[in-house]
Amino acid sequence: MHLKVVKDINSFRDMHEEWGRLFNSNSSHPLPLSHEWLLAWWQTFGNQNDLHIICAYDGSQLVAIAPFMKEHTNY
């Protein structure tokens, strides 16, 4: 098992097919976890922040995804 961190929008877009395979393997298909939903969300709300998607692979197969956003704020 190995991890890969996706930090740019183009790499995130390129994950569409493998993300879809993993998403479709889940019997409940939660829409907010779909690639399309998260990409639209990121393009709407994430522009001033850092994309940080942790992907776990078993060999070459994507087996888990943890999408995060690093936000920069001042208090």
C-alpha cells in the first residue's frame, strides 16, 4: 500500500475515471463524495485555499480517498 497526495486541480481532474470506479464500488453512492460533486465544490469554494487529497493505493488500484482543503485565515 502507498499514498499519493493530489495538490493541483489538473491532477484532481485526471482522477475522474479511477475515482468513479471506487465511488461505484460503494453500494450507497453518496453524491457529495462523487468526483463531479467535489470538483464543482472545489471550483466554487476552494479557489483561495490549498487542495489536499490523500489517495491510498493497493498496487495500482485506488482503494481510499480522503479529500481535504487547507484554508488560510487570519484571526
